[in-house]
Amino acid sequence: MAAVFFMITMALYFAATVSFLALLVRRADALSTFSLTITAVGFATHTVALVTRMLTGPGASSPSIHEALSFFSWMLILVFLAVEFRHRLHVLGSFIVPLALVSLVSAAALPDTVPTLQPVFRTLWVHVTLSMLGTVGFAVAFVAGVMYLIQDGLLKSKRFNVLYSKLPALDFLDDLNQQSIVLGFPLLTLGIITGAISAEFARGSYVNWNPEQTWALVTWLFYFVVLVGRLTVGWRAKRAAYLTIIGFAGVVLTLIGVAIKSFGSVS
């Protein structure tokens, strides 16, 4: 049952992605409504898939990277729908929904069983939940940074096209970038701490310095510097946008490392 709803969700997110990307170059209110409707329906089926798998699947007590990426995708859509409900920012879906689709497709490509993972990843749902929530915050900051650079480029080149009219003001995007990091960083920190505690119980060592753990700590340190820079030094605007894009690349590399471990564990 969970697999069926998972596939339906992937198809709906694909349709929503195509629709939202078309929205970038068209002034169609009907297209906005259609895109949002498909996304909302996909979110509902995704919720059913997640709940069903948590209750009956093999990852009910110890989630795999498959569940983690699926949950990440679900949280991205939840954040988008929440922002959309408050700010009516349709264009955000043109960036968030494709990212959620990529995450869901990646989850589908990975083993859906629970392999023997490194202790820091083979933990309770609390660790995975906190880590993925922090990652969602960084993903939204990444999207805000990309949108900021696009809007800034359009302004400087004086190309006041359809995309320019759909993107929000630079100040709004800068604030969204900062708020996302402020929310995401403590969640990721708690995720790392709970993972380290779990690793101590499982292996007798808080950190074993494997490549993915090392890169995760480097990424954490990078975002710590960015957060301090934003809150104390006053790093804003284009610099902050570039830094959050670079930081999210570190997050992606960490996830790729975990995925490679998952393939190795089942081979």
C-alpha cells in the first residue's frame, strides 16, 4: 500500500514540477491554481505513504536513507504550502517542488530496506527527524539565495520580464534566507548531537570520523560561520545568497555519501 501511494505521489510531484516551471514564463492564474492543487493532492498521498510505511514498513523503528529522503521531500512541500498560505508566493513552488521531486526520485532509487548503516545513521526517528528538519531549513535558504541572485541579475540588467514580476522583493528573499538558517541550524545541531549519542551507545565512540560524518561536521561549521556572520557582522544580500548555495552543496555531498554507504551495505 505504501509503495502504491509513493508512486502516485512521485507522478503528482512530476506533474506539479512541469506546471510550476511553466508558471515561470506565463501569466496564467489558472496555471497557478492547477499547480497548487496537484501539489496539495500529492502532499496528501505522500502523507499516507509515509504514515503507512512508518506503521508497517521495515523502517518503523530504524529508518533508512530511503525514509529520510522521502521525509525531507514531504517537509519541503509542507514548508512551501505553509509559505504559500501566508504570503501567496506561487513562484516559490517553481523552485521547491522540483527539489522535492529530485529528493523523492532519489529515495525511490535507493534501497527501501533498512541495511546495516553506520551507527550515526542507524538511529531512532528523532535523530533523522531533527537532521532532516535542519536540512529543510538549509534547502529553503538555498532556494531563497537562488531566487535572490536571479532577481538581482534581472534588476541590474533591467530585464523586467514575466519572471521578474513573479519573484518577490530582494528584502523579502534576504529575510527568508536568514530566517531559514536561524531555524535550520539549531535543528541540525540537535540532530548531530542525538546521532553522536546513539553512536556512543552502538559503537562506544561519539564520532568515528568516516567521510560522511567528517563532511557533515564541516558543513555544520560552515553554517555556523554563516549564521554568526549574518547575526553579528551583518552579512546580507548577495554574499549571504552565495554562501547558502555553497553550504547546501555540502549538504548534498553528505547525503550522497550516505547513499553510497547504503548501496554498499546491500551489495
